[in-house]
Amino acid sequence: MTDDSPPLLQGCSGKGHNRLPGQQEGGWAPRPCPECGKLFEPKVRNQLFCTTTHNTAWNNRATVRGRVLAPLSMVASITRNGTRGKPEDREAGRAAARNQHFLTQRWRDEDRAAGRMEWPEYMRRRLAIGFDPLG
Ligand SMILES: [Zn+2]
């Protein structure tokens, strides 16, 4: 068997590399900062935020929320929102699902009032630059 397949691209994932050959780093289209909503010109391909200050602000808030949300999400998911498992576990699952839902709505509303990016758009943009939550 002969190998007549086209040569593989080397050293390039092919993801988001929108520069022409020889073009300098930079020059990516302006994108909105999730924290402040302002358009900025990224200095590197995978830059999500306009400044490290805004990156830190977003991530610190997500960390604080995550500490509360992670256990609720675990229990809600494991009990399928309180429809699986022992009766006492189902009750805990229903409470977890309720609280998770309530907090998610509260934080979504807070974020909207503060002019932050909607969460689905944030996740889309993160995935587009190579974010892998399972990696
Ligand atoms: Zn910003």
C-alpha cells in the first residue's frame, strides 16, 4: 500500500489559526470582553478578556459561586433532580435542584444588571479557543 495522502499539517491544531503565512501575531478581529462588554483587540489568539483585571474578576466570582453550586449540581445530577435513589436522597436531590435553579437565576440576573456577557456566549467563546473541561 502506498501513502498518497496529503501531507499533514505540522505544529498546528488548525483551530483558530486565522493568520496568513508571514502575518505577525495579532490582528485578530476585536471581540467583546465578558466582564465589561467592551470591544478590545486581542494580543494573543486565545485572549478572552480585555485585561487581566477583568479576567481575575470574572474568575474570582466564578470560584465563589462554584463552591456553592458544585455540590448542588452533583446531588441534583446524581439523583436526577430528586427522582432517583433512596427517599431521603431524593428529598436532598429535590432541594439541591431547587437551590441550584434559584441561584443560577439570581446570578444570571446579577450578571445582566452588571452588563456582563451571557453565560452561553461565554461558554461558546471559551470552547472556540480550545477550552476542554475534561482535559
Ligand atoms: Zn473588560
